[in-house]
Amino acid sequence: MARNSKKSNYLSSKNLILASAVVIFLIFALFLGTKQIGPKKTTDTCKYGFLPTESFLRSYTVKSQDTLLSIANNELGSTGRVNELISLNKEKYPYLSIKNNFLEVGYQLYLPPKNILNSSGDLFAINGKLISNTNSTWTVKVDEGLTYSIYPMENTIFESKNEEEFIPGDCVNIIGDNEGNRAFIITPQ
């Protein structure tokens, strides 16, 4: 009988170890089930980044008899905006200047959006999430680890919402001027 008791104790110990292992496994599985494995899922629906020039600037096709001054006057409302026109197109046509007024019929020139009344010609457009909008400075998350400070002006256009209705966390689109980081147009995404 002593042998059976030993065998019974041995089986009891083995069952106890097995039962403990199952319990530990279940707890571990339950714990893993509540933890996310892999890339973090997010409900963030904002679009981020700088937009390509052609996505927010108007295009103008040069016609016979056009000059930089005539285009600035007819399309932008003033010959005083000719330097803005030159700046907007300096990457595509680096030789454009007041002195070199040659334009070939068919050139595709960039023009600012219609509701921008005057700029340096160094425009940008970004998508991002509004982080803060205090003291006339808006901070926008443009990409992971990259924020951009924007300064709305008295004549900044707020489309679809009033300035006061934009709150941190909103997804925004901004067209601005790199000279002074001035914001011309702010819209919700």
C-alpha cells in the first residue's frame, strides 16, 4: 500500500503541475489577447505631409503676345505682382526675369490660388493635425516628428469654419507663404 500512496501522490503532483501550466497558459493567452501585436491601430483619419505644387496652384498656358507683365496684370490683377509670378515659376523656368521677358507660346506657368491677394511666390500647402492654435500661432503636425508653425493673418481665409471653430485635434489643410510662415487659406480636411 505504501507504493500505491506514493504513486497516487506522484500522479497528484503531476496533475497539479499540468493544471498549473494550463492556468498559466490561459492567463498568458488572455493577457496577449488584450495587448496589440504589430503596428498600432489608429482612428486618426488625418492626411499628412506637404502637397505637390501642382495640387494647389493654378496653371496658365502662355499665348501669343503674352509677357510676364501682361500675365501678372490680367491674371493676378497687378503688374506689381510680376516678381511673385517669377518666383512661382523659378524651378520650372529658372531664367525668367523682368530683364529676360521671353515667354514661349505653350509654357505652363503656375499662378497662385485666386483668393491669395499677394505673396512672396514661395508658397506651400500642407495637410496635418492641428496641435495648438493659441496666441496667433497655429502648430500643425505635418508628419511623424515634424510640426510646422503657421501664423494666420487678418486676411487669412477660413473655409467651412470660423477661426474659433478650429480646435486642437482637427485635421486641416493650409496654404501658406514660406516667407514668414503666413497662412493664406485654412480648411478642414
